[in-house]
Amino acid sequence: MTVESDLEAAILQLARARGPDKSICPSEAAKAVGAGRGVDWHALMQPARRAAVRLALEGRAVILRKGKPVDPADFRGVYRITVPREE
């Protein structure tokens, strides 16, 4: 498995465990993957962002900024990740 696929899996696992009413920080996924691979988690923050964007574009995750969903293709700054609500 690649770092990118590990990050996607970690993001989904952590976000699903929290549920749609809570969110995760992308650093949580970076720390989990970094620990498993013996890599400094700081180096995984940009790959984690790209993984979150891919998941959001596929509809498997939602990127939040200040608690509100944002366009995954166009956002800046601090963000959090959650799972989509079941309708």
C-alpha cells in the first residue's frame, strides 16, 4: 500500500469512528500513518490534504472550514474532515 492509500484509509477510519456529528483533524491521520511507517507526521500533512481532497471529490468525506462544508477544490487554511451524513 502507498502512503496516499494509507492516509485515505486512516482518514476514513478515524472520521467514521467519530461519526457525522464530529470531525477529525488531518494531523490525526498523518500521525497514525507516520507512526506505522516510522515517518515524521509533519512530512505527511500535504499528502493528507491531497487525500482529503480526493475523498471529498469522490463524496466519501466532507472538508469543513469553521464548521461549514467547503469546496474541496478551492479552500485555504485550517480545515477538518468528517463523513457525509446519511440522507
